[in-house]
Amino acid sequence: MMRLDKFLSEMGVGTRSELKKAIRAGAVQIDGRTALRPEEKVEPEQQEITYQGKQIGYVQYEYYMLNKPAGVISATEDAAARTVLDLIGTKKRKDLFPVGRLDKDTEGLLLITNDGDLAHRLLSPKKHVDKVYFARIAGRVTEEDKEAFALGVDIGDEKLTLPAKLQILCSDEVSEIELTIREGRFHQVKRMFEAVGKEVIYLKRLSMGQLVLDDSLAAGAYRELTKEELNLLC
Ligand code: URA
């Protein structure tokens, strides 16, 4: 059971104060009768609630996989820049957030949800969830870099990075690598390469825990998680 105005605002119909007015003005019906009290308790899963004649379904949690494009920021709102939430055109709830941050110029897997417990499980430093990145690096990436990352490198924090797995896909003037890290420190991949004197020129996240970026999603595209993906995460 929840308040009618709260339910409608959670479903993104309007702000609490807008909804109070709209309800008192008769814009909302519950099971065919006009509901005039914003504080009325409703059971959204059992009752048919309409706003201006349109049925408002109840969704408790939403889970989207986004292939974040470069140029968009990992935040819920921003006065100037486009955010990852602006890309989720079919969202129903207004309390969605990105699980962790990717830099503005980083692409790839980003989970968008309003499930705080799941986010906590994925982000908690104690859980050591693997994150796999693909990157292009200016210059040759070497076996020494691989060894350094396996031992942990000094990126200017109190502690060295945890052991990370570097796979060199090609080593040339521009190298291509996959890096698996188990932490999520600020700018971590870029700072790890800086620590060995190299620059990341392209970065894309491929996976987070068991969740793998669907390679049919173009940059900027998204879809809901499947039941199987959700089970893997939960
Ligand atoms: N590491 C970085 O440096 N940037 C990201 O966006 C993610 C990991």
C-alpha cells in the first residue's frame, strides 16, 4: 500500500505538488471512480489507476543495459551535458541511476536501475567484482606492463592497485589490450597506464561481474536485461 500521489510521482507522471493539484482536480481514477485525495492508500499491483484517462502501470524495479557512447556523462542529471539517463527513452520510473561511473569519453557497458541493493553488491569494494575493459593504448604495451599490473601499481593512492590481468591483443604504435580489474577507483584504467608511462586513447567496458555487454547494441543503444542476466546478477 502506498499513497496515490507518491505512486504517481514514482511512475514519473509529475512532481508530488503537481499531482496533488491534479488529483484534487479529478484527473485520477482508481478502478473507475475519481480519486480526489492525494493521500489515499492504493495497491498499484491490484488496482487500475488512470491519469487523464491513461492507465499507469506499476513497475517496482527497472534494469537496463546501455552501451554508453562517448560524450555523455554518467550522472542522473546535469544542467549542461546529456546524461546516460537521457538515453533511456522508455524508462518508467524516475529514480533510475547508473551503477558506477564511466568517464565522459569512455564507452561500453553501463547498468541503469533503481535497485539500490544490486548496485551495492556490484560496487562494494569488498565484493571485488571483475570489470573487463578493452582499450587502445598509445605505444607498445609490454610483458613488463603485464607483470606490473599483476603485482599492483602505484596510481598515487594510499594503496597499490589490486592484482589485475592484462591481456595484450596487439602491441604496436597503437596497442590493443583487455584489462580485468577488481576495483573501481576513479579513472583507474587510465591511471594504471599512466603509472607505466602510457596513455589510454580509447576505453570501453565489456563486462561487469557476470553481465556482458551485448555486442548487438550500438553505442547509445540500450535494452532491458533478460531474466537470465538478472538471475546471474542476483
Ligand atoms: N577506468 C577509467 O580510467 N575510466 C573509466 O571510465 C572506467 C575505468
